Amino acid sequence: MLRQEINELLTKTGPGTEMGDMFRQYWIPALLSEELPENDCPQVRVKILSERMIAFRDSQGRYGLIDEFCAHRGVSLWFGRNEDNGLRCAYHGWKYDVTGQCVEVPSEASNSRFCANVKLKSYPLVKVGDILWTYMGDPAKTPPLPEYEFALVPPSQTFTSKRLQESNWLQALEGGIDSSHVSFLHSSGLQSDPLFMGAEGNKYNLGDYKPYFEVADAPGGLFIGARRNAEEDSYYWRITPWLMPSFTMVPPRGDHPMHGHFWIPIDDENCWVYTFDYQPVRDLTEAERQAMKDGYGVHSENIPGTYLPVRNKSNDYLMDREAQKRGETFSGVAGIAIQDASLQESMGPIVDRTKERLATTDAGIIKARAKLRKAALALRDEGKIPEGVDPAHHRVRSAAVVLPRNQSFIESVSDKLRAQPGVRQASV
Amino acid sequence: MPVWSGPGTAAHASSAAELRYRMNYPLAPSRGVRVVALDSGAEAVVRQVSKSGWNKARFYVAETNLNTQGIQGAPVEVVLHGFDGAVASLNDELEDVDSTIMVATSDFGSEAAATIGAACSVRGIMTAGLVLGEDTENTVSALRPYAQVLLVPADDADLEAILTAMRAK
Ligand code: FES
Ligand SMILES: [Fe+2]
């Protein structure tokens, strides 16, 4: 269990909350760059950390993330016109630039200084890789831009998708840290998913249902090593990095692309799951890219034109009891991402952690919560910048390796847990 | 594809409003957790955490003697010293236990860890190891074979958090 006040501290991310302030120390994904594909394209509503905003791309290609509501009478700028270097409110024509500065109030005299004094709150919006990132904290403390490897490799080597999850961000993140569920919930995916199957390591995964865990504290977060029996004298290690606040990577399989997630709070009851897949040293093949678009691997098949999964809670995730009986899926829900989402949403929007009973094997989750809480309190009480803000911390990788039984992952493969340009991932 | 949200569907069942119908009844605490300090550095931390009133956890410092009882595969015999001065045998203290947490700051306790690990393993008791301090490498290799979960490094707050998460209050 977790005490209720700690549960609240960790799950609430609106303005003025402890975890909200934590998230506001980092550059976080605000939307996919494909959502603003060209200059003067339609603006997009964005809600993150319980704040409602509008994202747009102006005539010069500048990105803006501004208060959703017009300073005049509070109309949503989603109904506005994105034209000639600004967003014009549809009601009375007030116009704003990408910084939220009002640049035109048509009803005022043409030499009036009225609009100079009107500014909507705004945040920076910057494209790195396939993502438009924002920083919602104190401008004076803006950190350097993110350096996660998936966002830095050439576009031909990387793919990112996004889906809505109707649950608090923390229970979604915890699923990314909890690697003991893979042998159950996702067991069929290891044998049939085009982005997983065929890896040497899969047989070790399926051959040992009782992994040992090592949770290693690291700058920026944790490395969680799950160790299973491999051969007589060796162990198969799957190593999952977690970076504060909400970045996780899945250990790779064979030569399949590496993947991971960002879990970004929309409000306290919903989050965006950004899912990336990339190859550090080679292009993604056409087949790999197509499989990702089709929702295989850790991606989801979304309703066209939306980021809402086809299998979602309004249709019981297309539960298929027959497929479950036939052994094609463990839970009856198809697709790894939605298997996770269905269970995490079933907990309710914010799971009541006072009712949990955790086991020793949940130590990774326990430690991650403790680190988050400690960092949030140190930020609140001492103004301490949390780990993971420093881009040097971003350069991590997951790994899947076979090691002699007497070796520890953290000592023997520490270099493989660092992103190194031009170096292939450690994966079996 | 059917889209409706009648009372039988996930959309309805997983709503915030439905959460309040989650059955409410006293939840059983853990059967029992044992926390064993394997060296004097760990002793201070375990003693500190033991003070916060855990109904279902007991706390000890391990003392090793030559194995006169001949426990199989165990190099030494372990005697457990409680912080109230009571002395107990490992065998007696592992009755009705779910998990044993070993806490260490060095590899000093590696033989005790082996004995505790073997005793837990035959009884199906889960083992965890908390490695305290900076210099963790030797401690980790000493505990690794005997702990299903290792936290490296850990601190006293982690011990509290784990005991709470397991419902040892
Ligand atoms: S078995 Fe883990 S939540 Fe039910
Ligand atoms: Fe999962």
C-alpha cells in the first residue's frame, strides 16, 4: 500500500501541485510534429498538466503554445484563423503571435497601443525529432533541449506514435517499470508480434517465470535489471531504464528496433502515451515502419485521424474470449499496448493505492515512487532541480544481454546502458 | 464495432464514479516480514526503522556461528538478536513469514546471507536485499545469489517504503 497523501502528491500534476511543479522542470512532449505538418496549418488543442492550450505553426514555421482562450471574452482559439503570422480569434478578430502577444485588435484605432498590453500566457514549443517539446516552468530556469537518443537519430531510423490513455499518468508509468508482467500479459506477443518474435532472448523470457531483480539507482532515475536463467552458466538480463519523471525504455529483442515511452499527464485522469521505436545504427525497414503504423509492437492501432485507440474502453477493447481460449492472447485483448491500457484503465482513473499489496518483486515501482516523492519535496522545500533535467541523463539505453552468472549487469554492461552514436544496441 | 457504455462495459465500470463501489472491508496485513541487519552499519538503519511500530515485521541483527546443526549447504548457523535483547533462532523466526529483507553495508554478512537465503528458499519465503552505502560492489555480489530482489543502493526510506507497501503495519 501507499499512504493516501503520498498517492495524491504523486498523481496530481496541475499548476501549484508538487508533482506538477516537478513536471514543469523538464522539457516534455506536447504533441507530435505531424500534428502541425506545415506553416499556417490548422491549430491543435493541447491539454497537458491540467492546462488548456492551443498549439500552432505560423507562416514562418515558428511554433507556438499559448493559452487556449482569447484575452477578450474567453472564446477558444481553436475556432480562430491561423493566418499571416498569427492566430486570429473568430469572434472579434483579436490576433496573437506564437508568443501569445496580441498583435492586433481590429476595433482599436490603428495607432492605438492597446494590444501591446495584452498577452496570453505561452510556453516554448520546439521540434526535436518527431516531437514538439515544451517547457512549462520558470523561463529563467529553462534547461537545455532534450537529448533522448530516439529523438536525435536521423528520421529514417526512428518512429513515434501516440495514444490516449484514460488513466492517471502514474499507473501507466508503473506498467513501464513493472517488467514481471511481460511473461504473463504479453506472452503471446513474444511468439507472434512481428516486432518481437524470433529473438534468441525470447526463449529465456518464456522459460523462466520467476525473474530475480536488481534495482540500481542511477543519475536521473533507475536501471531495473530482471535476471532469468539462460544457459547452465549464464543469466539472461533485461535492463529497463526509467528517467524522471516519466521516460521508460523496454529492453530490446534481437535486431528488432529499441523502444520506449513517455507518459505525459493530460490531467489527473488521463495521459498521453508517446511510444517510440528506433534503430541506433540503421534505418528502420519498410516492414518495420509499416508494422508500427499498424499498431504492432508497443504501438496502437488508432481510429484514423485521432490518437484514440481502435480498441478502447467504450468497446471493451474488443475483448475476444475465443482468442483467449485458443491461447492467442493471455487476456483476450489484442496488442501489447492495449493489453496494458485495458488493465491500467480498469484500475479506475486514479488507482487507490491504499488498497494495494505489493510484493518484493515490485521493488522497482516502490523505489521509483520514493525517488519521485523525494525529488518533488526537495524541489518544493529547497528549490533543488531534480535529476533527469540535465540532458546528460537522457542518454540512456535499455539492454538485453546474456552474462556469466557471477557478473552484475550494472558493472559489466554500464557502457551499453549509455546511448553512443554509431554503436549498435546490446541485444539478444 | 459496438460502441455503447451500458453498465456492463469497461467504459462504465472504470469511471471515477464507479470507483466508490469498490468493496470496502478491512484488508489483511502481511503474514509476516523479517528484517535482518547483516552487519553493524546496517544495524543502525534497521534499528531506526524498527521504531515506527510495525505489527507484522520483526527486526534483528544476525550473528553467525560455526554450523553445528548441519543445515544443508549453509556454512554457518545464524542467531538473530532482536533490538529488545531477545535472542532467537533463525528456524523459529521463519514461521508464517512472507518475505525476509536482508540489509547490508558490506560483504561482512555474506555467510549469514547464504544461510538465511537457504532457509528461506526451502520454506518458499521471498528474499530481498537492501544494499546501503556508497561502496556497493562487494555487498551486491555477496547478496546476489540469495536475494530475489536487490536495491542498490538503498536508504532507510526505502526500507520503510517497502514494509509499508507490503502491509507490514
Ligand atoms: S496479478 Fe498483478 S494486479 Fe492482479
Ligand atoms: Fe506491458
